[in-house]
Amino acid sequence: MIKNNGAAGRPRATGELLKIRRASLERFRAKVRVKKTRQNKNLASAAAIVLALGMAGAARAETAPVGVPDKSFPESVTSTSDGTLYVGSFNHGGVTKISAGKAEQLVKPGAADSRSTLGVLADEKSGTLYVCSNDISAMGVAGPSDVKGAWLKTFDLKSGAPKGSFALSDPKSFCNDIVVGADGTAYVSDSFAPFVYSLKPGSTGLATFATDPQLAPAKDGVGLDGIAIGADGNLYVTTFIPAKLFKIEMKDGKAGAVTELKPSRPLDHADALRAHGGGFLLIEGNGKLDKVTVKGNEATIDTIKDGLAEPVSVTQVGDVGWVAEGKLSYVIGDNKGKDPGPFKLTPIALPK
């Protein structure tokens, strides 16, 4: 700190010297006034730009986390172009719709003989909400009904009214996630059997689209999980345990070769997979949201965000990825019986 001793000990100017100093002072003050005026104009312009950018950003997406109904463990999240979010419930079943921060029950628990809801996907083109419904009572989660097996359920995207119900064929099947192609065909991943199913528009049942020994769940592991269609038109899938990435070639609506991709670093519990630009968004169950870039048979993994609370899924709205933090260890894992705290969907800025 510099101590200010005021004017004590300073000689006072008189006569011509005083006039010169006063003239110099006035010129200096004039320069300061001009400089401040320019600065104020620049600051005003900058403020206007910042405000405009802020308003544009606000119009694109939310910036604060959004709450999910209490004790309703989410397993998947999807969205529509207007920013509306849809989230299922691993334990309660049903689907909650969240718009402008307000949550409402779009699909009631147990509707159309649904049970625990996992993968959810909103398809605006057909006005359909696709939902994976499973009996997970063997995991200690009863769900809202006593319907056995694994099912793909469809509901009206606006009203939540039931549209269709399609059983997965294998007795061990577990409906995990969904993606819809440009022609309206839905593709479904099966975690407990080595199958990717397809449902063409107007079909009355699921067909086996692809199967391969590489897609089979390992002993004490979990197989197919996330599913997405790449910019190259091929189908991409993850396996949860062990965590792997695969490409399933698609040509003329038919499956081709299945190839395991080599990631740039080891993956941990590879979960949801969503198309993003020319690549993908990937959820790792150990707390990460990643950007995946595929070139040939290699996949570059860049972590966008770490430290998430047991994330399970992601959906993109504008420049923001909304991540569902499932905390499933509190319902079927080591933390079962403990308080998981509140549930939320977390917004994360996405790279270009």
C-alpha cells in the first residue's frame, strides 16, 4: 500500500507557472473526457453484443439443472426440437414430460401394460414416443405392473395415448434403447441377448435386424446398451460390461459386417450413445460425458464432462447436452437403502 500524505511540504505555484499548469490541466481533462466518451461507447456496444448473445443462448436451451420427480430413478432421457424433455423411471415406470421447467406425467406408470421404463426416444416425424419396458423384479424392483418379459411400447408424443406394443423374442431379452432411421424404422438394443431388432412403419412385430457372437453379453456382464445411427448411415452400438463400441454396417436397409472399434482410451461402463454432428455423444457410467469421433475402425474419445452422479443417458437440445443422472446404485447396487438425494437433468455445453 502507498501512503498518501496530501499536499503537505509541496510548494504552491504562482504567476505564469500557475497559468501554464492550469492550461495543461484543462487539456488533460479534455483528453480524459474524449477517452471516457469513446470507452463508454465501446462498453455500450460490447454490452449490447453480450446481451444479444445471452438472449440467443437463452432461446436455444435452459442453463440450470431441471428436477426429476422425487425417488424416480431415471434411466433414459430424450427431447424434441422445442426443448421439451422426456424421462422414464427405472422403478416407478411411466414417462415424465418436462417443458419450461414444469414436469407433468405424460405416460402414467403401468399404462398399456408397461412396467419399468428404460430407453425412451421421441420421434417428432411420426409423433411417436418409443419406450423400452422391462420386468426387472429379479433385480428387486417390482415396477408398476406384473407384466412379464421385455417390450417395446409406443405412445402418442403429444397426448401419451398408447399406440402399440411389441415383444422382444428371446426369453432372456432386455429392451434397453432405441434409435429411429430416416425411413421411420426403429432399431432396438437387447442387453441380455445378442440381437438388434427393427420395427418398420406399419409392422405388427419386431424383426431381428442384426445378430453376432460379438454382441452377446459376457458371463456376469451386460451386453448391448446404447444405439445410434452415424453420419455415414451405419448403426453404432455400445456394450455395457465389458465396455465396447461396435459398428454394424447398413446398406439398403440390411445389416452387414459387425466390427469392434478401437477406442483411444479404455471405456468404463459404456452406456447411452447419441448422434452428435459427425460423431457421437457417449455416456460412461463412471461419471463421464464424452465426444466420440470415428475414423475407420478407430474411435477417438474426448471427455466433455467428468464427475457426474452415475449418468445413464443424454439428449441434445441446441448446443446443450442434457444428462440424466440415474444413481442406480441406490436402487440395485451397493448404495441400496441409502438416500440418493434429489434427481436432476444436468445441462452441459457441447463442443462444436
